Amino acid sequence: MEENKTPNGTQQTERTVNPYSAQAVKRALGRRRFGELLILFVFMLFFYGPLIHAFMLAFANVYAQGDVIPSEWGFHWWGYVLGQQNVPKAILNSFLFAFCSTGLSLLICIPAAYVLARFKFKGRKLIMFSFLIGNAFPKIGMYTAIGIIYYKIGLMGTFLGVLLIHMLGTTMEMIWLPAGAFRSVPKHQEEAARDAGAGPVKTFFAVTLPIAWPGIVVAAMHAFIGSLGESVGTLLVGLPQWRTMMTEMYGVILDFPATAGAVFAVIIVIPNMFLLWIMRKYVSADTMAKGFKMG
């Protein structure tokens, strides 16, 4: 509170507002919280809006242009899509490639990731960096080049050819994430096991692997989901002998209403969401951060 003299000599009291008062701070925090909630709402709408719309379309029997919600609900397009001759086989093929590519990637990449994480040698970081090359260029160009090689060695339209394409798309995660997990294993625990008489193999399976398991699980989950979503390579080197859900989805989207395409989208999303729910205790920002450290 301040006192000022007026021209006639009287005193006038002015009340000044303290910008750091509890009420002012509370209002500022309220405005900030409202802004944060608004940003979160916009993000959630942008991120989950298309997914919610796809689920809505998948159960719409009638959805006219301009409608906000379907005028009739049901499973008409589910029966239509699942009744197509190639769809059941395409679904089985998708899971077959996903399981096979993930299993083989584990067998091949886990030992390689352990070597890259535990042994220091010249060119190690260059090798780690080289696994990024497959993700640094447009995949259509890479798959076209692979298709030319496949024609020469007879892998076009074969199970092995498509399987290699699926494995190629998951190599980076299957090397980088497990390598980061192996680097996080305390060396003194491995040394203690060796001092107790355990051999290298027993030490790996009894000490190293259980500690690194969360990072390996996350890598396997990404490999599985990535294989289910692989489309371009399978389309180029697999058709017409090998069809998957993604290749069939292209035909459905082009030839049928959006409701049929939404059914396929939900069929693909459901197993991914179920897998994420099962692996939820392993999936975290900390696990991902450890995996992507060059180290």
C-alpha cells in the first residue's frame, strides 16, 4: 500500500496489486493448466480420431456421404470381407510370416546384438550405424532392387523371399534394442557367476538374458507388429502366390466402400492392441531410450 499527496495537500492511498500474491499465482496456474489440457485434447483428437472413426465405420451397415455417424449399425461388411475367397488365407499368411520372421530374427540378431554390446572392436559403431541404412531410403526403391535380384536367383513369389523381406524391415530394432539391453546388464553380475563356476553359456542364460529380457521383448514386439504391417515388399515380391492382410487390404480399399476397408483395418489393429496390452509392463520410454544409445 502506498500513500501519495494530492495538489491540495491531502493524502491519497493507492492499493497496488502484488503480482506474486497467492491469488495471482493461482490464476496463472489455472490458465497454464487449461492450455495444457487444450493441447492434450487436440493431440488426442489428432492421434485417436482416425482410429475411432475406423472402428465406427467397421460396424456401419449404412454410412452415407455427409453423415456424422452411420445410419445403420451391424456386421454386414464383416461377413462380406471375411467371406472373400482369399481373406482367410491372407490372415493366416500374415500371422505365419509374423511368427516366423520374429522367431528367426531372434535367433540371428540376439547373438549379433550381444557381440556388438559386449565386445569392443574397430568398426563396431559403423556396423551399428549400417543397420539404419535400410530405413534411410524410400523402401519402394530398395524393394525394387531386391526384386531384380530375386528374379535372378528364383526367389520371386516364394515363401523364403517374402520372409526375408519381412525380416529386413525389422533388423534395426532387433539389433539396436537388444544391444542396448545387453549394455545395461552389470558386468560384475556376470563376473560373479563366472567366479562361481558357471560357464559362458550358463552365465548368459542364467544372468545376462533375464536382465536384458525386457529390451528383447520390446524388440520382438516391434518385429511382430512390423511384420503384420509390411505391405510394399510383400506386394512386389510375393503376389500372386503369397497374399497377406495388407496386400488384400489394398484391393478392398480400391474396389469396395470405405466400410469394407475399415473392417480390414480393425482386423489388423486388434492383434496389435492385444499384444501391446500383454507387453505393457515391458514397453516404456526408458527401455526404448536404452536401446537406441549408440554406446
